[in-house]
Amino acid sequence: MLALPNECLIEIFNNLRTNYKCLFSCLLVNRHWCRIIIPILWREPLNHVNNRKLISSCLLSLNAEEQALLIPFKIILPNNSNPLFEYTSYTEFVGRFLYNGITSWLNEGYYKTKIHDYDERVSAVRSSLIAMFLRTSKLLKYLKLRGTIYYSAIKNLRECNTIISLKICFNHFNSEGIKALTEAISKFTYLTSLEIYDRLGLGINNIGTEGAKTLANALYKNTTLTSLCLSDNSIDAEGVKALAEALSRNTTLTSLFLDSNNIGDEGGKLLAKALHVNTALNCLVLHDANIGIEGGKKLAEAFHKNNTLDSLHIFIGNNISYEDIGHPLHR
């Protein structure tokens, strides 16, 4: 009986990629199937699975520097034998359930009191694992960083040039973290989507004016980014000025979200000026940005002169109404 070619097996197992129970059973059939299935199983393990055993397997891949982040918290690492495969080298997606899995692993029995998602020990393990994934994954494409991530983890971003989508929320950024992030963005050659946001309005990301300036400089060098979200980051008109100057020269960005920042009329005018020369942007979101009638009218004027902008969102949460503008801001 002829064996199925690898291409057929890969197609079959890919169709089962979310049926973990079935895949685990299949990989026990023989070594050949195992070698095909392991990369599929580990492509997005932390995107769908909240599993403390999975976290234990990942922790086995920490190097000495990554383990050192855990020493102050007296976290006991698993002492299992080394894995048969370099599992994390196959990972393409990191995020979502990583945080729940860490909490579950820490609550397995090491501590008397229940550990919650916001505990410092969760942040420490999370930072160690993120640093490890950035170091070991050769295929990482989608990364979501939620909660406090230490600088020692963020700095590894510079070495990971495969990322397509990067989401950062509820992080306590300092100047070092912003610098490491923007250096990475400047070098990324595949990044199309970057989100640094705080949807709950807690002011945790808070990259501020200086952070906006640094990111604007990165936009001059990056030629792949198409979507940028900087919602609720305490960016004022001075920060918007730097972003507007970058927008005047950028030819790839199609969506920009600056809602819930203190942009004001001055910032609105600066963005309007940039829209007069920008030929790439399709969508600009400026809700809750403290923009008044003066800034709104300038933006509306720029919208109608710009041939590529399809929608301008300024009415929600600003000191401006449809009647002030007199015409819709979408095509």
C-alpha cells in the first residue's frame, strides 16, 4: 500500500489544527506523523489554549537570562527533561490565553493565596516567556502584549523581524520601552498593523508626547505599516505635530486611530494640513479628541480636497456636530 505524500498529510492535519485531541492522538501513530503534526500544534498554542501544562513546556525553553527575571519572586520552574523538539520555534501566534495559562500554572499549588492576572509574579513569568518566544520563534507573525512587560523582554523585539501584527495594551511604558519598540518598528520589514491602546481609559499605556515623537520618527523609516492605532495614550498637539509631519511623507499608512487623546483644535489643524498632501490614508479616527468647531472645519475642508480618504470620524465626543460641518465625512 502506497503511503500518502507529505503534502497530503500536511493538508489533512492542517484541517484538524483546532481539534487538539485528534491531533494528539494522530501524532502517536508513528514518528513520521509526529514530525508533521508538532509544527501544526505549536503554530498558535497560546492563541487558543489556556493550559498550565502547555505553560510548563514553554518554561523549559527559558535561557539563563530569562530565568533570572523570576529569581526575585522565588518562582519554582519545572525540572522536566529537555523537550524532544524545539517546540517554540514553530510558533506564529502569541497572545490571548497566555495570561490565563500563566495564572493557572502559578495557582497549581505553589502559593497559599490565589494569584490573579495583575499579580507581579504573573508579569514576571509573562515577560520571561515573551522574551523566550521573541528569541526562539523563527516564524512569529502575530504578537499581543497585554499587561506589564519588562524592558528585558521588549528589547528582544529588535531581533524578531517576522512580525506582521503587534498589539500592545495596558503596558506601563517607560522611555526605554518606547525606544526599544520604535527601534524594532524601524527595522521590521513585514509589520502591517501596530496597535498601542487602552480601550478602558485607564491611562496605562500613556506613551505621551515624547513617545508619539519617537514613533513618528519610526514611521519615516518603516515602509510596510498600513494600520496604526494610538488610542488613549495622552498624546497632545505637540505629539500630533510630529505624527502629522510623518503623515505628510508616509505613503503606506491607510488607517490611523488617534481617538481619546487631547489633540484639540491645534492638533486638528496640523492633521488637516497633512491631509492636504497625504495620498495614502483611507480612514482617520479622531473621536473624543477635544476638537472644536475650528479644528473640525479645517479637517472637513481637508477631507473634501483629499481624494484617497474615505472616512473621517470626528463627531463622537468632540465639541462639534453635523450641523457645524454641514456635510457628511464619508464617501
